[in-house]
Amino acid sequence: MIPWLASDAPFPPLEQALQEPNGLLAASAELDGRRLLQAYQRGIFPWFNPGEPVLWWSPDPRMVLYPEELKISRSLRQRMRRQDHEIRYNTAFERVIAACASTSRPGQHGTWIDQQIIRGYSELHARGYAHSAETWMDGALVGGLYGVSIGKVFYGESMFHHVSDASKLAFVHLVQALQQAGCALIDCQMHTAHLHRFGARPIPRTLFARQLSELVDCYVDYPFFNRNPTPGS
């Protein structure tokens, strides 16, 4: 059994998360920006089906990407050199999260990004914690991703593309910008072959939690989140 969290109740220790399903830690009736910040600072994230209780997770192992370990395929490097796209940050956050919610994905029916999720992350965006990285072509938003930054950690949430490689372009530019600014860790949550190809790897949850405790209270300035569009390079 997992605990049911009242609105003011703290999260239980990570070691109380279930082994099956891997990482399920707690449930609650609702989600808001305050609760999201508490969760991310402790290595916990929400994932649930619309209409069901909010489920909170902290899997073991945890998939992470250290920015300096980013791998870019030869074909993607060639794609990045084409001057046919712009990378923008935080110019269309609401559109990015809406596109992530509406994009169909192999093996999934529907979406877990419901209005409660959109409201919660939009609140974090208004407070300067949630951000979008966007790929634009010919004045159209064609791909991107959103996530949360706290200290030296960026927590990736979801991505979408309407044009081939558009989300990859946004992801790679973001990781490179984060590294230059001093970000030390990118949380990818769960293992996927897609993220593995970019250099992400699993680490024990105990190590992940220890690194978070050292990194989330650090101050980092990410000026590109308020910067003008960056041409593709």
C-alpha cells in the first residue's frame, strides 16, 4: 500500500517506494505548483491517467543525463548545421505543453497530460521554474519540450515534434545551453532507448537523491530562457 497525501502532508521517504510498479511512492487528490516543487526537490514526479488520483513516483534506478556526456549522432550534427530553424526558449510555453498533450505516441492511448497537469506546470512557468525549448521553422512551432529547472538540475518532462528531428534539435540545443550555464544534471526519469542514444544512463536512486541534495540549492543563472531566438547552428 502507498500513503494517501493530504494537501499539507510531506512526501514519504524515497526508500518506501514500491518495487512493483517500480517507484510508486504516494497518491493525492490534486496537484499544484507548490506540491510539484516539493516533489522535484526530492526526486519525485507525477504520472497518472486523467480522471484518476495523482500518483507520485521515484523509480530505482533513475535515468539521468550528465550534460557533458551528451551524444549527438553524425546525422543530427549535419541536421543542426542547416540554417532552416530557430531555437527559442519560453516564447510559447502553453503551446508546447498543449502540443505534448495532443501528440500521439507509439504504444500509448490518449495522454496523461490533462488540464490539472497543464495548470500546475503553467503556474511553475509563471514563477520562473518551468521552461520550454522550441524549434521554429518558417514562423511555425514544429517541435519542442518542456521541463523544470531548480538549481543545477533540469527535469525533463515531455517533448513533441511535427517535423522530423524537431524535438531532437530543441533537446540538443537546450542541453548544450544548460551545460554552458552550469547545469550539472538532467533528470530523464525513466529509461528509453531514445534517451539512451543521447547519452542518458541509469543510476541508483540513492545516488540520484544524494546529488539532488547537493545541486538543487545552488544558484544558476540561465539567461537563455529569456533570450532572443537563436538560429540553428
